[in-house]
Amino acid sequence: MSAKALLSSANDRSDAALVLSVVRLVAAVSCGVFVMSGAVVPAMHGWIVGISSFLEKAADPVAEAGSQLVAILLFVTMIALVVQLLKSRAPLALRALGLVLSCLASMALLITMAIERIPGPIHLILSCSTLALALAFSGDVLARRALVGLVPLGVAVASFLRGIGAYYVERASAARRDVEMLQSAFESARICATIAAVLVVVTAGYAAYQLVRAERRRGIIATSIAAVASLLIAWRATAPVDDGEAAWSVLVRRTAQEMATLPAPHLPAFIAFFASVLPIAVAIAVISVGRRQPVVSGAFALALLAGVRAEVPLLGLGLAVGALALSLDRRDIHGVFAALSNAPRADVPAGSAPTTAEPTTAEPGVSSEVPGGNDVEHDHVVVARPLD
């Protein structure tokens, strides 16, 4: 391999490391914006008398601006990941699939950002393309014997099941069928929602297990706090309503109701609220303490945020970005991207200035060329992935 080819390969790997390094940051911003704009701010409407004017003038515009910011961040991150995918040695079919589906998702996302009400076909294209991206690339991760692909795969399957049930109910309502048919469709949708809720809870539990394995003590503390917080929020959401209830308790109740999904699963109310809050709590825990594996932490958080609502444009796009990031990260199994961009050279002491070789003059009759030309192959180079 020539020196020019080696330099080009190193630059490509450095670019891939840079793209993957921002996934955790994007996931952190997405977590904060989603919790505020998707749950807390809507729950504040009607919370306290006289707060409506403040929400209309300040909180709602800030929440909308945050959602637009997250949409731009996810869009740019997805494009950068697809570019690195095209440069990688992934199978041609996988690269072509990623390119086509990402183009469809990008087109639909740009349309949704430009209009206020999303048309049905555009919403369907965006949902299907992001779910297909998540399924394809989480399957690619599992094909490489990396069980971390179970998290985006479980979330994608759960969202697909719930989406099928909701679509069936909507079609039955639009066709104006009789009451018995509507009840049958609604019961089928609730069964799908129940399976989806159980699957997401199991997926969140597996993500928490991976966090504990990677972070040990910090992981145990973070996952314990997430579980206890989910239990307390579910308890407050199902507690009897009291006229003298504290303002913070009312806000917690309303926030939990905003996180819940419809149709409601065939589960007790307490367990249903717990199942809707736990993935978000685990996502916050993963993104807070998951430092040893930042790409995995960011991908887990983006996937768990989607939960069973991947049909929401931003959440579905985040799920697809997480699956893409995991796929690229698993193709760097020995940490070559990170090592080439961060690790110092072994033959240069830390803090020393780079040195250049002094030109030598060959003796008469002695050739200065390396046998076999200037192309030198470096074999048996092993680079270990850094722990942090």
C-alpha cells in the first residue's frame, strides 16, 4: 500500500471517529428536548392558574425551537453516518439500502419541517423508512455477534406492533364499520400495545444490564435511580385525585399522562405507566454515566427514547441514527478509528515535537531505494480500543 493510500485511509477513519463521537452528545440534547417539549411543557398547560400566558409567549416557542434544533442535529448526523457507511467495507446491498432509506427519510423530514400539518403519505414514508433503517442495521449488528443490536431491534419491533394496531383501528373508524367491528379492532390494537409495552420494558432492562456491566458502580447507582423514579412517577400517576394535592404532584401526574401511549395496553394502570416511563428513565441514566462506550450509550438512549412511538418523526429518526451508529461502531471492533484519531504515536514521546529524518547521501554505487519500491506494507499491527 502506498503512503498516499495509507494517509487517505487514516483520514477516512479519523472522520468516522469524529462522526461517531458526536452521537452521545446528540442523544443527550435529544433526551433533554424530548422530556421538556414532549412531556413537561404540555403538562404545564392548566397546571397553575395564570400560567397560560407565560407558556404561550415563552415555553411553547422555546419547546418548538428545541424540536427544530433536534431535527437538524439528527438529520445532519444521519447524513454523516451514511457517508461513512458508503466509505466503509460494508456489503454493497447494505450500503445501497442505507442510502435509499436515508434519502427517503431525509426528504420526508424536510417536508415535515416546512409545513405545520404532516400529510398521511409523508408520515407513512418517514415512519416506514426509519423503521426499516433501524431493523436493517440492528440486524447487521446482530449478524456480527454483537448483542447490543438487540436494543434498537426490540424498540423497532415494538413500535411496529403498536403502529399496526393503531393503523387497524384508524382504518376501521374511517370505514365507519359497526360497533362490534370497532370493538374487535380496538381489542386487537390493545393486544398489540400490550406486547409492545412488555417488549420495550425487557429491552430497557437489557440496556440497564449492559450499563451495569460497562460502568459497574456508577451503572448500578444510575439504573437504581431510574427504576425507583419510574416506580414513584407511576405511583403518583395512579394515586387518587385530591383537591388539596400539591402543585408538584399534579405536574408529575400530568407528565406521566403525557408519556403514556394510546391505545392503552391490557395491563394494570400502575404497570402501564411504569412501562411508559421506564425506557425514558433508563435512557437518561445511560446517557448520564455511559462514558466507557459513548457510541453504545448514545445509540441506546436514542433507541429507548423512541419506545413504542417510533412513528413520531423525531423519535423514529433518532432510532435510525442509533442503529446506524451501532453498525458503524461494530465495524471498528478493534478501535482503529478512535486510536488513529486520538492515540499518540508509539515512536514519539508524549509532548515532544515531531522530528524529520535527515536526508542521507548514498555512497557511490549503492542504491538508496527500498527493495520492491517505495510501497511498504505494515503487517501485524494490533491497536487496542481505549477503555475511556
